[in-house]
Amino acid sequence: MNRRQFLNFIAQAGVLAAYPGFAVASRLPTTDDVVFLTPSDSDYTMHTDLFNKRFNRHPKIIAVCFTEQGVQSAIALARGKSLPVAVRSGGHSFEGFSLNDDGLSIDLTLMNSFKLLDNGQFVTGPACRLMEMYEYLIPQGRLIPAGSCGMVGIAGLTLGGGYGIFSREHGLAIDWLKRLRLIDGLGKIHEVEQGSDLFWACRGAGNGNFGVVTQLLFDTLKAPSHISRYLFQAGNLTPQRLSKIAKLWFSISAQLPNEAFSAFVHNGKKLNILITSTLSTLTPGMSDLLKQLEQVMDKRLLDNTLELMPGIRRYYGKLTPLNFKNASAGYYRSYADIENVAEKIFETVSQGNGLLFQINTLGGAIRKPGQTDAAGCYPHRDYAYLGEIQSYWENPEQEAGAVAGVAQVQQLLAGNGINAHYSNYPDTNYDKWQTQYYGAANYTRLQAIKKQYDPDNVFRYPQSIKLG
Ligand SMILES: Cc1cc2nc3c(=O)[nH]c(=O)nc-3n(C[C@H](O)[C@H](O)[C@H](O)COP(=O)(O)OP(=O)(O)OC[C@H]3O[C@@H](n4cnc5c(N)ncnc54)[C@H](O)[C@@H]3O)c2cc1C
């Protein structure tokens, strides 16, 4: 929708303005396609708040775009002024990569229209939020496997891979992406699909590297009717007890059917183990696995089945900005990958710096044996687990301790050979990010694609693909 249509829509529906980043610029538009804001404009600060409050970035120009023509004008302006360009959809980048301090930021927040087509495909603007997608698709019986946090943007999530509680059964978000539109560093529009190098690159490494993705087209799948949830909790934890339970959890989660997902979440004080499943009945095998968990955990907090829509809503999480530092804690194949450092990690997380160590199950349909171009460039399909280290704080004086705690856990993992990381959980501490996110061979090919579509390196941030 363009600016005029958007304002009409807002006036009629009275929606969205409550969300951070959705505020409408009151200043007269430069055109119907884009509004350019500079720090002296009163509306400017409405577009500088990111989900991660740790960052306070101030681009020279923010281009609030409504249409592809608006994006082209923004790129032309940035090129004319030799400004680096950052791209923002949902604004949830862990490292705030969607805003820069010295350049032009393309804000796509209002390019968020979406529609389920008669053929069952879902076409969407880049800034549709995951919760908007679920609230729209699920009542129509359709689904795309993506993450669960409600305000994450569909573009940012998908371009890095995109996994969630349905991924073991149905794969990554990129596995359902069929086509996208992108405006490259020269301002040229491309519509690409399977068979194109650019499509391969955008399915795993598309975040702010080659251009601005303005539209995504997905296949959808039949949504399951229900989701079952089992949650176990333990307190009075020692690093030794945590390690013992972790070992058991790795073994149990490896036996789960693909319809199930599990998360191991140690928040320093308590350990929560969640299992979700879309199976209509509890198989004897799963019953046995749950019993084993019950024996080592203190209590079962949840054991229920909900209709999918209310079930998914339980995992939307916080919808408003937070102070945090989260990062990939690496991919693992089994407990053996972290066994040597598990106790030390649990000890560090327990030390009270607001740290949280989480491991999620992957595997199942994410795996693509003998990965070919058709699977996109996301290189971590063989791993069965993804770790994430998180820290949260309220007061500024807690920040240094929280950030140092994250680094400590990262060092332990790196020292133990954990070196593959998820590009959608980026961290500037990762100095070999090129291979850690993309793999060496893929990175070289991505550089060649960068050269073709963004030869002047217009799109750049600390961990963007570099020209060769
Ligand atoms: C609370 C929270 C929960 C999360 N949960 C999950 C999860 O369950 N599963 C999962 O896979 N990931 C998850 N993530 C990670 C998430 O996938 C990434 O943070 C994602 O990049 C966010 O996308 P965005 O559009 O919201 O963010 P943005 O900050 O707008 O963008 C993130 C990156 O993508 C680039 N980008 C954004 N839009 C475009 C575009 N249109 N064209 C080109 N480049 C673009 C930006 O330049 C930036 O580098 C979570 C993150 C948070 C903060």
C-alpha cells in the first residue's frame, strides 16, 4: 500500500499505531512513495527505536518507504550522497543491524500488506509481523513454519533461514519461500525464484546484503488443529545436576518424532524443559520419554492440548522493546559437543547476571541430505540443536555484567570447538562470522553474488558480505 492508502487504512481501522515502529510520520511526504526524515524532523525519533534498546543509532537519513518506487528513490539518494544503506523490516536484529549511525536507513515498517491467494500461496510485504501472519493464516487453516515471537518481521527471519516449533516437521521458512522481489544496489528490481543465484543467496544470507526484499511469496501448508504442550521444571540446581539432566534431555530429544519440538531453558535459577507436539495422540514412545523427564525434573507444570491459535499465542513473547544481549551459542550434533564445558556454562549462567542459556531442537525436515542449490545457502541443516545465550536487564548498571556473562559463555563454547553460528542470531564478538554463519565455500560464492547485485557495496553493516 502507498502512503495515502495506509493513512486511510489507519484512519478506518485504528490499528497498529500502538506498536513500536508503526507510528506514522506526520510530516508531509516527500512523495506518495517515500518520506525522507533527518534528525531535525520531529518524526525522526519514531523510526529509531529498535526492539533491542541496547542500541541508540542515528542514521543521517531515514527513508520511510511505502512502495518499491520509494525504495528505488532511497537507494538513488544514498548512492548520490555515498551513504551506506541499512534495511529494516521488523527491527528485531540482535545487533541492531537494521539501523546505522552514519548512513541511510530504509524503513520498510509500513510495507506490511499480505494476502492468502486462491492457490494457497501467501504473498507478503517484508514487514509483516509473525503474529500478523499467524492470526491471519491459522483461522484459514494454513501455516508457514516460522519462529514464534510475535513482533519479529517475516523478511528478516526468512532471509536468514527461519526456524520454529514446526520446523522439525515441515522445515525452515526458506523451504516454503517460492519467490521474492528484491531491489539491488543499483536500484534494479529483480523477481527471483528457484534456479536463480540470487534466490539461493537470499535463502540463508539475504539479510541486508544484496538489496532490499520488497515482497515474499510462500507456499503454505495445512495447519494442524491443535498443539500439545508439556513443561517440566527443576530448581535447586547445581552445575552437576544440570549437566546430568542436559545429557538425558539430549538423548530424549533425539528420539522425539518430527511432529515434536523441545527447548531446554536454564535461566540461572530454574531449568524449564518444554516439549510441544502437533500429534493428535501421545504415542507410547513419547509417553515413555515424558516419564523419563518427570523422574529427573521436580515437577510437571503443563500437560495440555490447545487449539493451534491460542496455543501459538502463548509463545508470542514480549511485544515491546527490551534491553538485551542475545547471541547464537552455536549448533550442536549431540551432548558430546558441549559435554566438556557444560558444567562451566551452567555455573556461569547461575552466577546471577540475568543470563539464560537455551537449546532448541532442529533436525527432522530441516535436514536435506546431500544439500543442493535447491535448499538455499543456509549451511547448518545437519545439526540437531541450536544454542542461544541471552541476557536481559532493567537498569543500565546491570548491562556490563550481563554482556560480560554472554562473552564468557561464548568463550567457553569457542574453546570447546563450537564454531558454527546462526546468522539470524548474529554477534559482533564472532570475528570469523563469514565462515561461522555461511560456511567457507558458500561465503566465496556469496561474495561473487554480492559483486553482481551490489557492486558498490551500498548495503553494508559490520557483518555484511564483503566484496571479494
Ligand atoms: C525476540 C526474538 C525472537 C526471535 N525468535 C526467532 C525464532 O523463533 N526463529 C528464528 O529463526 N529467529 C528468531 N529470531 C531472530 C530473527 O529471525 C532475526 O532477528 C531477524 O533477522 C529479525 O528480522 P526483523 O525483520 O524483525 O529485523 P530487522 O532488524 O528489521 O532485520 C534484521 C536483518 O535483516 C535485514 N533485513 C530486514 N528486512 C530486510 C529486507 N526487506 N530486505 C533485505 N534485508 C532485510 C536487516 O538489514 C538486518 O540485517 C528472534 C529474534 C528476536 C529478537
